[in-house]
Amino acid sequence: MLKVSNVSKTFNPGTVYEKVALTGVDLVLNEGDFVTVIGGNGAGKSTLLNCVAGVYPVDSGTVFIDNADVTKQPEHVRARFLGRVFQDPMMGTAASMGLEENLALAYRRGQRRTLRWGISNKERAYYREQLKTLELGLEDRLGTKVGLLSGGQRQAITLLMATMKKPRLLLLDEHTAALDPKTALKVLLLSDKLIREHQITTLMVTHNMKDAIKCGNRLVMMHEGRIILDIGGEEKKGLTVDYLLEKFEKASGSELVNDRLLLS
Amino acid sequence: MLSLLQGAVSLGLLWAIMTIGVFITYRILDFADLTVEGSITTGAAVSATLVVSGMNPFLATLIAIFAGMGAGLITGLLHTKLKIPALLSGILTMIALYSINIRIMAKANVSLLRVDTVFSPFTAMGLDTRNAVIVFGLICVVAVILILYWFFGTEIGCSIRATGNNPRMIRAQGVKTDTMIILGLVISNGLVAFAGALIGQFQSYADIQMGIGSIVIGLASVIIGEVLFGTRNFMNTLFSLMLGAIAYRIIIAVVLELGLAPTDLRLFTAITVAIALSFPVFKTYLGTLIKSIKRGP
């Protein structure tokens, strides 16, 4: 379904700010896979996601989605395959546009935009129905400017926007990291529910080891731009944080000294 | 006094079209576009030159609009394809247009005295010049407002608004933001050139200097309109822009009447805009001041 082969990416090559983000990453996602990606700061998790999404061009290697080579496709062209939720809850929605307008923008993902009216009455009923499933009372606020809503509400809306028109691949980039713990849990449960209901192939980056263990059917650990662990099947079900830390030390040859990872 | 008001309203209506153009880049696209200083003159220069050469004034005005759109296209290409910062892209086009506008007119100004303009059919019906401008200006502004209201409600229009609001988000939804920025600049500068063409025909000459300071006049009108007449919804905002442009002209007429030297007008406008733009800062400052006074020492 998704096939990342030998992808490398270096930022600011040849300058003092040179940063090797990915070195020869291989990753294959099968239909229906829900893969969680963990790793310390600068491990290359977000870069990997952004290379799949086309935010940055890769230096070498290829990215295939559904057997189509998308390596050279710009971000907005690849968007027809992808649903995306960002770390920053403000990033996924247009703040000064109405809730229904945001949904309408997402509902037309991958389609040619024309001079037809931006939103139809039939859609409105559908959006109301979809918003009801979020259980946030947003179904009565279709006209509200999204900027007036809370971070948690906006992230839930972004999730809905990413999945309402079923994407071939859902990319979640630490999408609960900027929320308070209670809201983060809500949004995570909602993501899990949407992914299961629609059986969406998903790649989820997270800082939270417990979340990475709890969610999905496969866990990938990254370190210094490489994938050092790929655990699936029965082994994934029995994972614990201690076991992961031990595995990490063995695979990377170093201790996982990272406050954000250990504390979570 | 009545003729003063009449003059302000007629000129304000024509500048309203320019104000709406500035609004599209400044507010909707979040792009501070200085191209307008050149494209307003381009509109006047193209239409005046063509009218003098004997062309139908309506057709000449239409061609002027296309010339303005071309200017917007250049700025858009400089910014999106060549990655030149927004402000600089606009300045480059503006500077280039100065030379181009002189080329178009073949001199520094073109007189339109004793030739037919777009207002002539209305004066032929017995209206005096100012009333003719008010009638035709109002028709034009209302038409522009209705067309834009429709356009920014369409799928493409919504995509342009989202581009100004959150380009990353709309790219993730499959929209090419470069195209949307170019489209916005093209529409904006088309409107500005339209305004320039009408203003030139109203004052009976096109002059190479007429664009200088126009961006500040446009911004002043946008802000005055928004503050005085509200932004409850898009339709309301568009009409606020029209009223803002008229209000600006009335303010100018009044301060001139009170004895302000015409050469001090730009200073006055700049100060007005600076105060209006810094209004939010003063509001927070005043808010904390009032709170601390209420709390007592």
C-alpha cells in the first residue's frame, strides 16, 4: 500500500546547520496496517511523515502509494491519497472560516475545484450527522468560525476532515502532543475509533510510548534517521515500556536518555 | 457644502473599487501588495490613451482591467515561482510599471478633455458630471460587490480564502496554493486598474504620479470601513469597504475645508492609518489601565 524505499534526507547540506534527518529508511505498510512510530527528538519521525506527504522532497530513494510512484509529486497532488493531522491544533483548520466551510474544503480533497458553490445544502445535513459522532455538540455550530473553538475541538474537526473522505493513508503527526492530558486521551480514542470503523491504513507518530503500545497493530522505533525496531503481530500485543527500552538500548547501542519519552 | 459632499461621494465610489482590490490582497490573501501603486496608474494610462485614440471608452476600460490583471500576474509569478518575498515582488512590479506607464502614454500625462468617457452616456441623459459619476460609480461598485460575493463563495473562492488563512492546511487538502495566490493578485490588480481607469476619466486626465500613496489611501479606506460599518459577514464587509472609501473622501474634504494644506494630506493619511492599525495595542493598554484604576492603589 505504502512503500518507502531507501529514503534519505539531509537538511541544509553543506552548511554549518547540516542535519541528517533520514538515512536509507525502508518501510512497507500493508492494507489496513495501523503503525505507530516512536523515537527521541530528532530521530526523524516527523521528517519521515513529511517525506511521505511531500512537504519536503527526498534526497534519494522512492515513495510509492498504491503502486504509484509519488516521489516527485508535489504535496497538493499527493493530497488526494492522504488524510493528515498535525501536531499544532491550529494547523489543520482555517481559523477565520466557518466550521462547515472547513469541512467542505476537506470534502473536496483531490477533486478539481470549480466555480460551483462551495457548499451545498445536502452536504450540510451530512456534516451535521458527521459532527454528531464527535459528541462535542458541534453539530449546532456549523456556521461558527473555527478560530473560536478550543484546541481539542479543532483537532477533533481536523481528524474528521482527514477521514470524512476516506484517505488511502492517514498520517498523524504527534496529533495529541499539544493537548492537555484529558483532551489528548479523547482525541486519541476518537482517532482509534475512526481508524477502526473505516479501516484506514495509518501511520501515527507519537512521543508517548504507552500510546504507541496501546494503539495499532505494528510499532516502529526510529533512532538517528533509521528504523531500528519494527514489531508486529503477537509480539506487539505483549509489549511493555520496560521491554521497549531494553530493546532500544540493544538495537541502538545507547541509552534512551530523553525526558519526553521516559516521562510519558 | 452639498457640492463638497457630492464630490466626496463621487470620488469615494470610484476609490471603493480600488479599496475592494486592496482588501482582497491585504485581508483575504494576507499579502501586502504594493503593485497597486503602479497598476492604478496603468488602468488610467491604458484607458486614457485608448480613449484619446478614438476607442469606445467602455472597451478601453475593459482593456485597462486586463492590463491591471497582467501586472498582478507578474507580481504573483515573482513571488510564487521565483520565491521573492511578497513585499519586494510588489515593489519590483510597481517600479517597473512606472516606466511602462510612461511608455503607454508616451509622455507623463494624457488629457481627456472634450472626449467621450464612460460617463458621457449619463451626462447625455441630462445629469451633471458628478451625478453621472455617482450613478455609474454606484452601478460598478454594486456589480463588483455582487460578483465577488458570489466568487468567494465558490469552491475556487473558498480555496483562495483558505490559502490566505492557512496555506499548509489547504495544501494538505489538495489545493495548489501558488495558483490561488496568483489568482488573488490578478483579481485584485484588475479591480485596482478598473478604479484607475474610472478615476482618470472622471478627472479628465491620466498622470504618471496619480498612483503614489494610493496603497495607503486604500488601506485607510479598508480600516475606516471595517471599524465604522462592521464586518458581521462577507456581504456586510464588502459594503463597509464601499462606505469606508466614501467616508475617507468626506474626511479629506472636511480637513481640507478646515485649512489643511493639500501637500500635508499624505502625512495626515499616514498618521490616520498608523493610529487605526495600532488600535488593538492601545485597546489592550487601555484595558489594563482601566482595570488597575478600578482595583485602586
